[in-house]
Amino acid sequence: MTQAKEQPQVLSEANHKANRQIQLGAIALRVMLMGAIAAGFSAWQSPKTVIAANSERDD
């Protein structure tokens, strides 16, 4: 009888823990995505910076 009463509480706690892990994973994913975008932008800008520096040096 007590097991039947404890089961909803255990399920509720497990659900809460799973939701927390999902939220933390979503935050980590967002941070990594922003880092990847920043790295991609930096890599995209790098050749332009080198070309501009070489152009100024040649003048």
C-alpha cells in the first residue's frame, strides 16, 4: 500500500530531475552554438584582414 503512495512522488521527482537536465543541456547547446558562430565569423574575417594588411604594406 505504501509503495503505491510513494510511486507518484518518485515519478514526480524523476520528471523534475529529467527536466532540469534537459534545460542544462539546452543551455550548453546554445553556448556551444554561439561559440561555433563566433569561430566561424572569425575564420571568415581572417583572410580579409590578411589581404587588407598586405595591401596596406604594399602601398
